Amino acid sequence: GSLGSSTAVFWRPYADDPTHSYTGTRLIELDDLQQLAKGAAGAGLQIAVHAIGDRAMDEVLDVFEKLDGCTEPPGPSRAAAHEPGQQHPPRCVQHRIEHVQHISSSVTAAKLAVL
């Protein structure tokens, strides 16, 4: 979404909405986003989601939190490139949210800080 077109997704209705009920436009259902994210993460791909609005931020962060931890990108593992027996942490794919705007709380800010 975007602010200019009033499509950013918020928890509270837009102040200028005459119905006092419009909270923005989600372009993909959350269940569908979760399944796509799970498939991409399972393949070791980085996920980038466009999200503007406090509700959009919270929902995308929830999707990311439900993924199965750290996934390595495609290709040889780091451990395979070094001597046997050495311990090397996995290279984690870092997912991201494009256009982080209008977050709802310090809890959301803290979650974004470790994303």
C-alpha cells in the first residue's frame, strides 16, 4: 500500500474515510503470504515484502516469525567449504520489509531491529 492512495494497511480506520471503517487494502491474504514465505524460505531464498502501515508491519513480522528459523541460501554450505570437524555457523538469509513506515509500538520496533 501507500499513503497517497490510502492503501497502506492500518489498525485504525483512515481519519478522512466517511464510513470510519476503511483500514487500507491488502493485496494478498495472510494465509497465502504465509505459504509463499514458507516455500521461499524453505528454498533458501530471501523474502522481501512491501508493507506500509502499522497493521501491515505487524502482520508481515508475524509471517516472518512463523518461519522455521535460519535457512541457508542455495549452494554449498559454509561447513562444506572448510576443513572437516570445524564449526561454522550457517549463513542466514535475512528477510526484509520494504518501505517500513508507521510502526505501531516499541515491540514492533524491537522486532524490526533483529529482522
